[in-house]
Amino acid sequence: MVCSVSPEVNIVEPPRQPDFVHLPEGAPRFLVTIDTEEEFDWSRPPRREGHGLETIGQFGRFQEFCNGFGVVPVFLIDHPIATAPETAAVLGPALAEGKAEVGIHLHPWVNPPFVEEVSDFNSFAGNLPFEIEREKFLGLHATIKANLGVAPLIYRAGRYGVGPNSAAILREAGVVIDTSVRSLYEYTAIGGPDFRRHPRRAYWLDRARSLIEAPVTAAFTGHLQAWGQTLYPLLGRVPRLLGAMARIGLLERIPLSPEGTTVDEGIRAIDAALADDQHLLIFSFHSPSLAPGHTPYVRDTADLEAFYDWWRAIFAHLARRGVAPTTVQDLTRSLALA
């Protein structure tokens, strides 16, 4: 396949004049995305070995839970998950019936070929040489297609680690939506990208309108939210000040995620995103949170039930606000990306 994206398209760089995506349906929509990955110790540097795959058995519960609300979850799958036989057994029927979707999630340190040194810097796939990033990505894409019978159309880099070559690689594989940008956040301290100046709304990455960036949704709330993108990086130098600003309702940064976000915070973030004219809301979390003991957010059974309660409350609020679920397939068709 000939790549249709100019090599000048660099996802890491914020667009100077964003060409925002306008959904044909008019009403806002949302996607639930899961960084579907192995379990590992988040407090330690990346390692090729020592991970687990216990939470694969919990994918079905979350998929069925979402379906009960008319939501089709998007499992963004990395190599250990894609190659585990249990994944096809758990998700295969739902994929065949259109009750779940899969995309790509690249963790380069556990994704062959294993040619680079394992380090924090190299854990961001976009930092790798073009040939290595490309080979890892295309190999994972082919593995997902072979093992699950689906050609993925959506991508999120592990650790949000896109780079200057990522857009060209995505289009070579036929991927049409990237959701690697985490607007309002930055990871430069460990060699990752800086997304603090990126748009929060979905935008086209190329002039031909063949590739969309759908940022993981986060919002500023509070009396100073209009100046959040300017103030937050400055206030971030004094973490205690940020906490105080949030407590008194002046400025708070809230991601649309059940991990570390309360129901009240999630509702405020949804309302702020809609007021900011965001028509495509992207929710996200990590699959190890689907079972107790693998992430700081779900430590025990009570936390897991609170996790599901969070989604019940959030889905109810989205319905009240007229925000309907969508799917990657629907977006692809409606935006003529097929």
C-alpha cells in the first residue's frame, strides 16, 4: 500500500491551524477505549519479561456491561494480548457480532522484533528509528488481523508515545484514526511527547482528510478554566498550589477516565468538554483495572464495584446530555474514511 500522508505530518507537533472534524450527525458522540495490555509493575521501568495476562478473562464482563447501555467498547490491543489464545476465545464472538471493536496499542518493549535497548526513552515507540517502529507496528497489525479476524482502524501508542514517523506508518497499514494525543498532558521528563498545546477537539491530520487525531479527552474546570492551557503549566511547578486551586474551584484538569477520577469530577469534565464544543469524547482506561490488584485504581473487590458504578453514573449523565455512543466503524463510514 502506498502511504498517502506526507512525511511532514508529525502528530507530536500541535497543528498551527487545526482543521476540526465535524460529525455529520450533529449531536456529540463518545467512544469507550481500553488500553488492552499485559499486567506489569507500574512502579518499575519497562521490562520484556515478568508480565501477566490474568485480566483477559474479565474482558467479556466489561463488554457485556457496556452492551447493556448500547455501548460498543474499543479494545486497543498490544502484542502479548494479541498473541494470547484466550483473547480470541473471549472477544471473538463479540467482534463477530459487532458488540466490540479492536484497535492497536503498541508497547514496543514487549513487541517484536526485540532489537532496541529496553529503556524509558525507547518505551515511546515514536522515539525509535523509523524502520524499527514500522516493523513493530506492522507486525502487530498483521497479528491482530490473523488472530482476531479484524483489520484494526484505530491506534493508540503505548504511553501516548507517537513520533514524527507515526502518521505515515498508520496510513500504510490503513489505520484512519489515531488517539495517541493526550491533550493537556506532557511526558518530557522521561523522554515522551508534550501535548499541552494540542487541541482538545478531534482534528484532521492531513489535507486529504484521510487520517483523524481523536485526542483522549481531558478538560479544565473551575472559574479559571478559560485560561487553563496557559496557567496550568505555570502552576504545575508548584503541585501544592494546583491542589489548592482545585479544592477551591478555581482550576482543575480532569481526564475522562474511571482511573483516579470521581463521578462528580467526570460529570464536570463532560459538561466542560461539551461547553468547549467537543463533539467526540474519548474515554479511556487500562485493562488491568478490570480485576483487583493490578493497578493503583482497583486494589480490591470494592474498588472494582466502584469502577462499574462510575460507568453507570457516567453513562446516565451522557444520556441526559444527549451524548450518544458511537463506534469506529460508524465514524469511518460517516466521515468517508473507508
